[in-house]
Amino acid sequence: MNPVAISLGPLEIRWYTILIILAFLIVSFVISREAKRFKFSKDFIFNLIFWTVIMSFLGARIYYVIFNWSYYASHLDEIIKIWQGGLAIHGGLIAGTITILVYSKKYKVNVLKLLDIVVVPLLLGQAIGRWGNFFNSEAHGAATSLNALQSLHIPRFIINGMNIGGVYYQPTFLYESLWCLIGFIVLLFVRRYKYIKIGQITALYLVWYGIGRFFIEASRTDSLMLGGFKAAQIISVIMFVGGLILFFALHRKSKFENLYNNISDDEIEF
């Protein structure tokens, strides 16, 4: 696939950049709509999104560079070239969570409430962003055959894009994109459930993404490694276990306590 969408002389606009911006705009819109239900002001949400996005991008890039330091140590000028790829979602999740934690503490807002609002559209953003990997010919799986891909009834343009250097590869970017899209739809319904508690949506996000990424990562050929293990699988296990613990810890409370969809008339606006 050609990673460049538009060429204007020396200026190149890449599909990766376009898709990241598109994901950002859609996620921001959905977050703002949900936050409005809980009387958060536009300024509060705008600043939250602004700083979280910036720190998430930095975290995603730093995480990737650290795990590939043997290369970047000799190519320092390429560290800033994020438009060519090289963003690790787990680094972004860590940095973004820390940012939201600090922001919520500053304004005395329930951090789990904010995370619940963010993680649902985040899955949609992840689903969109994975297509940037497709155009960059990265984040693919093991080598396979044309017949194997055709048997999966994958659209022809994706099969053609998975022909990299004359070799066909498993489109793991597609599997993760679909997994995140399904998760987004599921959590949209879950967060309207009358008795869902604050924090349980975040817990389900951790479980859902942890499961999907663990198994998809097993087929990836460009995984970041920690010792002899794939770092993404290690973090996925942590996400899964942490999500389960959080979900059932919150579930032990009264059925009517700490409900996500409770909106009081005197809720403070920020």
C-alpha cells in the first residue's frame, strides 16, 4: 500500500496522519456528548481531551522508542517522525491514564467516572487508528497464503495490501480493528444499563481489550519484546486481571450505590 495520501511537492500527507486525526475528532465528539449528560462544561472537557491526547501521543512514542532504542540510538533524527508510524498503544494508555488521574485530582472529580466516559469512544478510535498500520504495511501477522486469506472472505483491497514484498501476511490490524469496533458497540449498550456502576465500564474495557490484544499479538511479527516475551501480551494479562478485580470489587457494593447513570440536579459543573 502507498502510505502517502496526498503529495504537494515536498509536502506529503500520509494516511496514518489522516486516520489518527479522524479518530481524534470522532473520539472527542463522542466524549463531549457523553460528558454533557453529566453537566461537565465544554472548557473542562476540551482541556481534558487536549492534554490527554498530547500526553498519550508522547507516551505512545516514548514507549515505542524505548523498546526500539537499539535502532533509534543511531537515528535520533527519526524519533520525532511519528507520521511514519511507531506509536505503541499501551504507552499511550499509560500516559493518558496518568494524565486523567492528575486532571481529576486537580479538579476533585471521580477519576473512574472520567475514565468510563473516555474508554468507550477510545475503542472506536483504536478501531480507526489501526487502519493507519494497514497503509504503513505494519502491525501485520505471520506469513500466509493467498488462498488462506481468500477463505476468510476478506475484501480484495485488504488482501492486496497484505502482499508485502511478494509475501502475503495475516491482517492482524484488521482483526484488532474489528475487535475494538465490536467492543465499542457492546460498551455503548453496557453503559446504558441501569445498574452499571462507576468504574465497571473501565473494568470491562480493560478485560475486553486485554483479551483481544493478547491473542492477536500472538500472531504479530513486529512485537515489542521484553526479555523473551511479547510486551503487549504481558500488559494484556495485567489489563485483563486488573479489569476483573476492579469489576467484581465494585460489584460487591449495593446494587443501587455508585451508579454510573445517576445524574443529580445539583451536580457541580466544571
